[in-house]
Amino acid sequence: MSRHVMECLGKARVVVEDGKIIEIGEPQIEVCPLFGKHRGIEKLDKESIKENIQFRMDDFGLFTENRIVRMPDFLSFGISEILSTALKNGLIDAAVIVADGCGTAVVTDPEIVQGLCGRISAVIETSPIKTVMDAVGKDYVLNPETAEIDMLSGLGKAYSMGFRNVAVTVCDANDALSIRDVYGSTSVIMAVHTSGVSYKDAVTLFDTCDVITSCASATLRQEAKHRDVITAGNKVPVYGVSEKGKELVRARLEETGKKEWTGEPPEDPPKPLI
């Protein structure tokens, strides 16, 4: 049996088994401006979430063997777009990511980073998908038999393969701390899926990470006001925190022909912020 669990669309828990949606949780957020813009979803509820997940399964094969693994950019400023640009420009030589069908993997192809990560949210649990494994390469997957998710071990795998300038995504402040404790400043840490983080974790993320996406987090937006960051995007701001993080965000700004915000951006945020 294949099983995939993802938090998405207002941080609702979605479970798909053998290609069928079997569980849709209650969203914590009612309005996401990104889904309003790109999919016309005015309110997040169980019905609209189920429709969107089914659309993704039908459209690009999410959670299925029909998975399309290469895609062009989807957003102007998402973490996958920043990683893709960084790989193209040689600012990093590998990205440690999580995706359905492979779990934690080391990826060097910008189009595969975008294809696997550009239209998903936080994958909590996944099962191997041959289409994805073949595209990424089993030698680049942390555990091709189970598709396990472990970012610290994934980063270790990247270094063991000879990569030295590596970015890694995390959705937990403790994971970010563990990575810094083990690898120091050698890795680029990108915080994703941050809605609902506590103020303590928001501070930890700013103290630890290089790039942070704000998602629907009230605490990150609050803490960003007191930090020397550069900000890109206004619906879901992305913060370049460290010098390396600012370099990656500026590279994406240059590629898209946009400018960083000076002062607070005029926001069109998710509602409510949590």
C-alpha cells in the first residue's frame, strides 16, 4: 500500500492511500492569497482542499506513478524557486529536499527541484514512487526502500557524496539547531512550512536559518521587523537573513527583475495569521 501524508492548504492534514484521498483535516487558515491568485480558491475548507488535491493528482500526478518531476517556475518567490535559481547560478551545488515519492533526497538539477517541490507543501510521510526515484536517482535518495524523511541525515549524505556548498530545507526549529550544531556554517538552511510556529521558535529560526519563508506565521512577521533582513514578496514574504541567504534571495530578485522591499512590504497576507 502506498501512503502519503501532507500538511497543506491552511495546514490541513491530507492523507492519500493507493491514489485515493482518505482523509482531509480542518484547515487552520481560511484564506491564502496564493491559492486565490493561482486557483481561484476564495475560502479554504474541506471541500475546496479535496478538490485541489484531486486536481494536483490529476494534473501532475501528485502521489502517483504519473508524477511529473520537471516543471518551470511556479511562484516568483518560493523556496523551490530560490533553490532552483541558486543551483543554476552555481551559488550552491546541491539541495537536500523532501518530496512525495522519495522522501529526503539530494538534488542537483534545478528543474527537478522545481518539479518536485514547487507545488507541494510539507510532506510528513510518503512512500516510494518509481517515477520519482528514477528521476532523482536511487543513489541520491536517503532511503529508496522506505522514502524516509530525515534532513540531518540527508545533509550528511550530500556531504558524503562530495558536495560542499549545500542547501537544506527544514520545517522545524529543532532540526535547524541540530544541523547547525553538527555542521556549523557550512550548510545553507532554508525554513519552510512555518505557519503556527511559536515566538520562541521564530527567534530560533532567525538566529539559525539563512532563508525563511513566512507562510501564515504571525510570529515570524513580528520578529522580522527587528532583524536586518531583506524581504521579497508581499503575499507570503521570504526573508534573506544571513549574508548567504541574502545572496540567494537577491539572485532570485535579479532573475525575476524585481526589487527587494525597503521597509515593510504592503502585505496581502493569509488570513488569519497564526
